[in-house]
Amino acid sequence: MYAQEFGKLWYKMSRDLKGHMETALAPTLTEGQLAVLEVLTPEERMKPSDFLPYLSTTPAAVTTLLDRMEKAGLIERVRDDKDRRIVWVTATEKGMEECARGVELRKQFLDSYLNRISSHNQQLLVYLLGKVANL
């Protein structure tokens, strides 16, 4: 009954967020790069294959993304001392700063949406979306 309306609203909000983030992050960061940094930053290091479950893309696309990020100084790749076949990815200082900037930009945008409704309704909305997302 409400699925069509929900779909329209979800699409509009997703499109608005994507457009805002693309503009706000440019030219130093993309949404895909932010996603990598958000997964990587809390960890000390990760292998490129560790990103696959978070990015829903191919190994080749992850490699290309990491190449661009390394060239931009956002990450470093280092071969393992004991097993040279393993490559470790770590965030650079610049990468950590850009991640914090991107997260803050997204928070500010989402706050501007959520602040249109009361605190109680914000809490209810998050609760209900959690139910829909099965969390």
C-alpha cells in the first residue's frame, strides 16, 4: 500500500544526498573513496580483498579505486614483511582528515533533513527505519 510512496521518497532522498556529497567532497574525494576510508580508518590495516563486502564491486574495481587513492595520497600500500604476496592498505594522515571531513559533510546534510521534524519524530523515524532494515 505504501511501498510506491516509500520508494519515491527513498529515491529522492538518496539522489539528494548523492548529489550533495559529490559536490561537497570534490575535488579531493569521491563517495567511493569515502566508503573505503570509513571502513579502513578504524582498522590499523586491511588487505584489498577485505573491502569487497563493503563496496559491492569487483576486485578489479577495488584495485583501480585504491590506485587512485594512493596517487592522491589518501592511502598507502605496503607489502607484508613475512609474506610478500600480501599487500596491506593503511590510511595516511591526509586520508584520515578527508574521511573526517566527508563524514561531517554527510552528517550536516542529514541533520538538515532531520531537523525538519521534532527530536521525538527523529527518534521514531530511526527506530522504524531500523525495523524496515531488519536491524
